[in-house]
Amino acid sequence: MALPHVLGVDLGGTNIRVAVLDANGSIGHASRTKTLSEQGPDAVIDRIADLIAAVAAEAGIGADIPVGIASPGPLNPRTGVVHYTPNLPGWRDVPVVSKLEQLTGRKVALANDGNCAALGELRFGSARGCKNLVYLALGTGIGGGVVTEGVLIDGKNGLGAEIGHTLVSIDGPRCTCGSIGCLEAYASGWAIQAEAMKVATTADGDRLRELATDGHIHAGVVATAAAEGHQASIAILERAGRALGASIGSFINMFDPEMIVIGGGVATLGEALMGPARKMIPQYSFVDMRRDVPVVYSSLGGDTGLYGAGALAFMTFD
Amino acid sequence: MALPHVLGVDLGGTNIRVAVLDANGSIGHASRTKTLSEQGPDAVIDRIADLIAAVAAEAGIGADIPVGIASPGPLNPRTGVVHYTPNLPGWRDVPVVSKLEQLTGRKVALANDGNCAALGELRFGSARGCKNLVYLALGTGIGGGVVTEGVLIDGKNGLGAEIGHTLVSIDGPRCTCGSIGCLEAYASGWAIQAEAMKVATTADGDRLRELATDGHIHAGVVATAAAEGHQASIAILERAGRALGASIGSFINMFDPEMIVIGGGVATLGEALMGPARKMIPQYSFVDMRRDVPVVYSSLGGDTGLYGAGALAFMTFD
């Protein structure tokens, strides 16, 4: 029998969110609580279980309704274990699925937030109806997910597809992951901020310092300055956009997708970033027939995690 | 009922080869004929059908035994159409599968040679028993295939995974495919030869010109000179190997594979190329647990096309 709805959990460094989603992607009852990750994994998992119980009671749904969890990674979706994650300090090989199944009595599926978001876009978002998708989450870092013929690419340990950590230049800048020349080292929030900080120390940086009212010259500040015509800021976004576009071209050669979806906070910079990216794509994808792959923005916005977790639950248990 | 054997066809620019393969990968009856591609697609397809009939008659196998074809691409395995291919001049949107099914009365599956080879390695070769594989065919160009959880990644039009045409450097050399900075522009036979031709015009190139007895300073000549200690040749192979290793690191982040298999003629250069590659892999793959992914040579050698075509037939029809 088709599942009428599922429970989606968006586990983040700051908040835990839980919602009921139906098969059409309507979010019904929803609630949130602070993650309070400093209390350690057991306390966080207890809080997730409590929130699931509260939302389920409020919505009046049965004990047979399963749960999908979007979590920061790296994690192994096959074993249900979160290996560790910068967003949740102190987590090391935490068996999230088995603990939550025990606490809730429900079936639970786990996937990393980038892969969940790809599933969410496919089932409920901009890529609805697609079977072949590359999803890029442009945030402080860069995550994402790839679906080919309806199957999520996640590899031996479920650690793929780390498309933010693929090569833009063999001689490029060092990435926070330790590798060299990753896409994330060019086009992520932190990479844009790092370039802006360099500019900020020069005379060219006056406007950036003025706009950074809270003292942080983040990507949004750069975009505001660029919109005013600030040349150094335009150049920063062009550099990031060029790397993003070249990578998208390379992903098209790799995956032959129907669509590329761009999500995450940095995607809200819009065409200041994506304009330069779009110009590069045809130069880095080689077969004419691939050059018209649509590159669109996510339609799920701040609820991407919930939609992704719900899509994961439907795909796993329905 | 399990298929006892299949017919494999290796369609190349020079030769057509047909063989009977059993489920364990033993090649039974086999034969070959010239492709004579200048006679055009219909004549070539007739020759394939004739050779299939001859081999089947010789082996005494029934009309119900299906056929797998490994062909140069780009092609669409879902429609059975070869779009065009540099190796077979004049081919344009040739419906190979429907024509061959009509001529032979057999079921026919088609895939590009790189993807077939990945399936062949998985079923019969170095990656036997794996479910997650990246296969690289290092030849004049670079092709390959990727399998994730047993599924071949080939995308919307079946054109993936063109892993030879993924990014090594956004500021890299122009590739024959028209893009910039592809792996093929660094580590393929033609790229190594192009670097060697530059050296050959200098005083450093004396030894290369001496060794090129047929006038062609191909990759094998560079390897011979490098083995003698010729510094410029060692540098050429190091440059190619470094790009190959960085790409493999990036593929590990992307696909989380169990194994990387290296095949194709350029792979026979061995550790002169692969040594520098192996050193780079940990610098370009970011999670410690991925750094021990084995990188091994193909065990199928010159019969890769036949094994791959056979594996395709078993996977499609068994």
C-alpha cells in the first residue's frame, strides 16, 4: 500500500526540524528545536526522538509511518552511522539509525544533506520528473548529490558524490578538506569570503568594509558591492562563477544529466555568480547536444532539508 | 533460465571481432574480419551479421543467444543508435541495434567501448565481484566507464561517463573535444605525443628522434627514453601521471569506488606513468578512508572489447 505520508527530519548544527510530508510534498505539521550539539550525540538523538513523537502525536499519525533524516556528513547510509561532522562537534561513528529506530519504534533512513536535497529536488522541486540530475548546494562549503536513471550515486560506503571536492585546477588553492584546487576552494561561501578579505586589506576594499555592518565580509556583502558596480567585487564573483561553470561543464560530460539544480545560500547571489558560470559551461562541455542542459535554481529554499528527508523516506520505504 | 553463453562483438575502426563467451568469461569460438569502414555503415553492419552467423554456426549455438556490441561512440544505448564516431568515418545516427536485430534475428545490446570495458572488468576482469568501479581506458584518447552499486552511469542519453573529458585545470591546454583542460589533454596517447613533439624540436630531443624508428614519437618511445634516464621524457610522463593521479583523487571523492582499473594501450607504460599518479591521489582525495582505494591494471588486455561486449549481453539479457 502506498504510504500516505512520512516524517522528515532536518538535522542541522543549529536546529532540528521535523515535519510530516505527504506524497505530493505538502508539509503538514512541523516543528523545530535547538540542536544543542554541545550536549553530545545521545542527548541530540533523544531530542530528535522527542520531536518526532510530538509532531506525530499532533498530526495523529500511526507508528507505522517511517522517518527520513537529512544529516550533515560524512556518514554511511547503508549502516546508518554518522562518521563525524564539523557541524556537530564530538560526533564520531554515531549509530543514528539504530538508536532512533529503538527510541521511536519506526523505520528510519539516513542520508547526507546534499544527497537528500538532490532527492528532494527530484521528487518535489525544480527537477520533478527528472531521472538524471546534478544538484549543487552552494553554502559555506559545497555539497550536492547526483542521480543517474533514478539511482542516487553514493558509492561503496555511501560517501559519494562529493562534487564540491572535485578538481577545478591541479595548481589551484588549498581546500579546507586538505586537497588542492577543489570547486569548494573557488565557489563556496568561505572561498568568496577569503577573496574578499584579501581585497578588504587594500584601498579597493573600502566599500566592502563599509557594507560589512557586522564586521563580516561574507558573500552577501560582496554581492551587494558588485551590484553597485564595485569592480573588485565583480571580479571576485566572476572568479567563483567561472570555476562553477567549468565544473558544471565537466559534470555534464561526466553524467549526461537532464538538469542541473543550484541550491544553498550562495545560490541566492543569483546571476552575479551564475552569469559568469553560464558563459563557461559550453567551453567545458564537449558535445553540442549537451550544451542546452538547463541550469536552474532550487525551488525548495530553506525547507530543502525537510523535503529531502521526506523524499528519502518515500524512496526508501514506499 | 540462465544464459549458458552470449555473443560478443568488438567493433573497431580496423577490425570487427566476434566471439562466444560463457558465463565465466571463457572465450570459445572467435573470429575477426576487417571493418572496411570506408564502405559505409550498411556494409559494415552486413559484415558484422555475417561474422555473427559464421561464429554461431561454428559453435553450434541457437538463434535465442543474444548479442552484445562494444562500439566507439558517442552513441545512445537506449535507442541503439551510434550518433557518429571519429573511428568510423561517415557514420551519422546509424540504428545499429535495429538493423542487426533484423539481420540476425537475435536480441542485441549496444554500449560504448569504455562503458563495455567497465562492465567487462566488473564481470570477468580485475574488478570481479566489485559493485563500485571507475574504469579508465588510456589510449590515443581517454574513455572509461563508472559503475555505482552495480549500475552503469550513463545518463539521460546514455552518453556518460566521459571521464576523459573532465576538468584537470580551468587554465589547461585545449582538448581535441573542444573543451579546455580535460584529463585527455594531459594523459592520453596524443597528449603525451604532443609534449614529446615539442621536446623533439629541441636539442634535448635527440634521443627521442633516434628511438622513433618509424618517425612517430609516440608514448612508447617516450617510455623507452624515460627508462634509459632521459630527463625530458621522465618529465613528460610525470606531467601526464600527475594529471592522472589528481583526476583519480577527484573521482574517488565523486564516486567512492571500491577500485580503480586502468586499461588501454597507454596503461602498458606502467609505473613510469602510474608512479607519479599514485603519489598524487592522496593529495586530491580528501577523506582518509578513501586513500586506500586500489588502483590496478586491467587484466583483460587486447580482448577487453570482447569481454565487455559479452558482459553487456549477460547484464542486459540474463
